[in-house]
Amino acid sequence: MSKYGIVLTALAFIFAASGCGEKQQGGTESETPSGQPKLIEEEFGRDAKELNEESEQPRDKEPQAAPDGGDTSAVAPAPASSGSYPTQAYFGDTHVHTGWSVDAGMDGAILSPEDAYRFALGEEVKSNSGLSAKLSRAYDWFMVTDHSDGMGVISELVSGNPEMMADETLKRWNEALNSGDDQRAADAKSELIVMQSEERLPEIVMDPKWMKSAWEKTVDAAEKFNKPGEFSTFIAFEWTVNAGGGDNLHRNVIFRDDASKTRSLLPLTTFETQDPEKLWQWMKAYEDKTGGRVFAIPHNGNMSNGRMFEQKRFDGSPMTKEWAELRARYEPLYEVTQIKGQSESHPSLSPEDEFASWDLWDRGNLILKPKPAGSFKYEYWRPALKEGMRLEAELGVNPFQLGVNGATDTHTGLSTPDEDNFFGKFKTLEPSNKDRWKFPLLSGPSDNYMGWEMASAGIMGVWATENTREAIWDAMLRKETFATSGPRMLVRFFGGFDFSAADAEEDLVKRGYEKGTPMGGVVNGDPSGKKLGFLVAAMKDPDGANLDRVQIVKGWVDGRGKTHEKIFNVKWAGDRKLDGEGNIQKVGDTVNLETAEYTNDIGEAELVGYFEDPEFNPEHRAVYYVRVLEIPTPRWTLYDKIRNKVEMDKDVPMVLQERAFSSPIWYKP
């Protein structure tokens, strides 16, 4: 790993065909550089010379498997930050399930938390379906978030624990899991999800006695692999509420603390409560008792059927200031992209946003229960950011002041957000299944989500002062984070009243911290009558595609309490010009649909600039975040189509534009 805390070589995996020793190719994107990036050190707080040297390394022109051998597991210590502000971004995954999660185990996953950590460090492991898998670009930090519901149950179920076999449903699941039939196992998993959502699980599954040993081993694994300054791990779990029959209100609960505070507790389950307010109270009680720290990250509001950001308490009673304070305190981030689609915004909510229609999972909740009319508004991050400011005027607290998070939600133990080597969500959707594009991922009474609908996403970068559990957790809490749909782009974003265009051309990071507020922060009203300005810097993944454009997404609340949004194109590649509506033409598309190659002779490696809001009104609450788009590149489905020589339906997308998001900056009058 690079000593700068961000690995600069391409993510790749070794695919070994099960039982025959044949190499399965993992496509490598072709690239024709259109010029080297200027890579100004001050823009990202990194060494420009080393970045240029690594960016100039040759790329293979043909798709091929990663070579055997080579030590990618070594993780070098990161240097200290410059002064009092962070100069490095550290990349990791906040959402990883192993075979110890009941739904993952029922689908055939057998990897353990230790396997997941070894894989994240760059070691080679055997996948659940027998493929050899290895990252060539390790993570800086990592966590396992197995479900608290049913924790410790799956091993007993598979082995045929007599207590469990007395229940006819569990006996039938045991037979399915041991049958060797992937479809039977997947059907059992879907039945489990439906029964958990409808609160019909057999009582023996909900007995907390199965949890204690599994949780202790989970904590022990995190402690074993935590190496301050080299590789940071976190003790965590997922609290998995599927309210009212599948309305997704899931949260990943992440501790700042070590085993001395966490090993003896039992994670909260939905068998005890489905009310998120009770989770926040549980976390507060933990902090009050131990002196520790903990927060939660909600995800997949896109499958909540309008409940993730509903403007009432879980029991239907009105929101209160105390409720808003608890939510704001214990939920600093929101997961906007993962395998089960995106939760940024929806085309019906943002009709003027030409890039809103991406990775949509919008046909129902977790068990495909159809959405009630009007539910989209309460499922997505962007409308929640706007509504949060409006609610702040009523409650005195913004309950939705959410930074950004991206993660995978893999249920294989293998965190693989790259398109050319995507291992899928479940064991039955690993690359060994050559028809995984049409294999049911989630099944409900009236609909299915199919394998091709999986998104190879996402990942989070954290601007932290050092690679330690505490420093990274603190940076997440202050929302100095950015998320991407997979690539390791870099994003910087600062807001304030004293910036000028010269600040973007000189020492951007230093000027940003000295004269303004970084992503995740709040800018308060300025009495001098100045307009609010921003410094923005985005850099491509050195082993990925060039950038198309940088946008600033603005939301605000007017004097009548109405919410609005607008998207500004701030910087873009090439000599394209803004039209009268502020739009620019498409960047182009170099993807070869026959070979899954693309070229970098369009786009730019780096986009940096200053933006002043031309419509700034000092009396209106406002929120701003950065969205960065890459040029079009091959989607994982195209790699699968070529690798496996299969035909796919015409509605299966083959190309995408990867993207990144900064945490917002809020303006308060």
C-alpha cells in the first residue's frame, strides 16, 4: 500500500475456475492518456511527484486476469497530517456481511470475519464458491457488520442443532442448505427475509443465547487485525429493521471503542424493538455507562416505502426537539450508494437533474411490497437534506443534517466495488454463476430484483489526521467524508465568504481550512453582504477513468418555507460551453461494447476551481454538496457478457458513469 494512505494500483482479483485450474479473466480498462494531470500538491495535501510517477505506469491494453503471486498485503504506515488539518483520504467499507449473517449463510456464504479482514488487507482467499480472490489494492480501514438479528444462528442451523430441527420450517431450511442446490438455498434465504420482515420467525431463532459467542468472536477478529497507523478496524453490527412487512430502516452501528467496552455487551436486535428512537436511546445508554462513543449509519431508504425520512416518530406521534436531537447526534452519515442501488435522489423528485436516473431500485420495499403514493420524497438523501432545514425552523434542530457514506453491503465477506471484478452480493451471485445476470437476487410475492440490477458499489473516503480507529471515527462524526460508486476518486470541498478564485490556484487545502469550512461543516450568516463561495477539487482514480464534470447541488428553503434545488456545473473537461440554462453537452463515450475497453482521450484527470453562488440569498437556509462524474465506462454486466460469452436482455445496462459525492456544507442565516 502507498505510504500516503491511498493505494494507487488497480483493484483486481484472481479468478480461478472451480475444479479445473483455468484462469477466468477479469477485464482491465484500456486507457489512452490525453495528458498528465497537474496534480497540485496543495489541492489534495499529497505528494505531486509521487502521484505523477505512479499515474504514468503503463496499463495493459487487453482484458486479462491479475497475475498470480505478488505481495499486496503489506500496509505501510501513513505519514502524519500537515498542521492541524487532515492531508490524506483513507478508503474503507462500512458495510460488510460474512457467512455469519443468517441471510448470507443461508445463501451459502462460509467466509468468516477473519477471512473478510484478510481479504481487505490484500491477502488471497477462497471465495464462497471456490474462486481464488485477491485485491491488488488493499483498504486503509474496514469493518464487519453482521446482522444482530439471528447472530450465531446460521452455524447451528446448518449443522442441524436438535433444538432447531424440532421446528418444521428450520428443518426444511436445513435440508435446503445442505442440498447443494443453489436455487433451494436462495429460496430459503428469501423466505427468511420475508418472515423476518413480517415478524413470523420461529422463536428459537430469536433466542439471544446464540449471539454471545458469535459477538465475542466478531469483536476479537476486529481487535486482531487493528494495526494503528497501518490498518484500522471497527467493532460494528447491523440493526436490521424491516418494519411493517419489509420497509427497510436498517442501520449499521459503529463503535469508536475497543474490546474493553464492547465485548461484554449484546447488540440490540429488532426482536427487542423496531423503533429507531429506541436504538438511539440504546446507544446513549451505552455511552453513559461506558464513557464510550458510538453512532449509526442508515442505508437503503430507497427500499423503505417512504419511512426512512418520514416526518413523524416511528409510532406515528409528532416529532419533538428531543427526538430530532437524538437523531442528529447518533446518525451523522447516510449511505447513498451500495449494491442495492442509490439513495441520492429520484428522477420524479429531481426532474431537472439529467443524472438522477442511475442504479434505481424503486419498485418496492425489501420484500417487493409496492410503494405507497408519494413515498419517494421520504426515501432519498437530497430531499431529506432540504426537508431537514425546513424542520430545523420548526423544531430548533435539523434531524437530517447528514454527511455522505458509500459502502458495499456485500454478503460474501468480499468487498469488491470495481466493475471489472465484481463478486456480487450473495454467494449464488458470485462470478462462478455465469448466468448471474438473470438469477433472482431478491424475491417477493409479485416481483423480483434480478442479478443484473446489482450495482458494483460503493466506497467511502475519509479525510482523517491519521490512520487510526479513533481519528477515522472522529472524521466520520464531523462528516469530513466523501463517497463514490466504486472508484477511488479524491474530492475536496470548502465553503466560506472570504475565498477568491486565486485560492483555487494556489494552496487550496490550506486556504480552505484557514479561510472557510470543510465538507460536513456549517457556515453561519455573514453581516458584510458577501456572497457565499466554494473551493472545489476533484481528482480521478489514478487507475481509472478521467472526469467528465464537477457539479454543486444546492438545496434551500425560501421565506415561505418551500424547498427548492438547483444543480450548477462548476468545472468540466474540454472546451464545452454552458448554454443559456446552465447545461453542457455530453462528454462523449469511448466504450467498445465488443471488447469492454474504453480510452481516456476524453475527460480530464483533475478539475479544480472556485464557485460563487450567483443566487445566494443570505436570508435563506441552504445546503450544498459536490457531485463528480467520470466519463462513461464499462459496467460489470458488459465484462460478464464478454467473459462468459452470454447474451443479455436489451434492457440490461452495459455502460455507466461512476460518480462521487462530498458531504454537504450548510449555510445558516
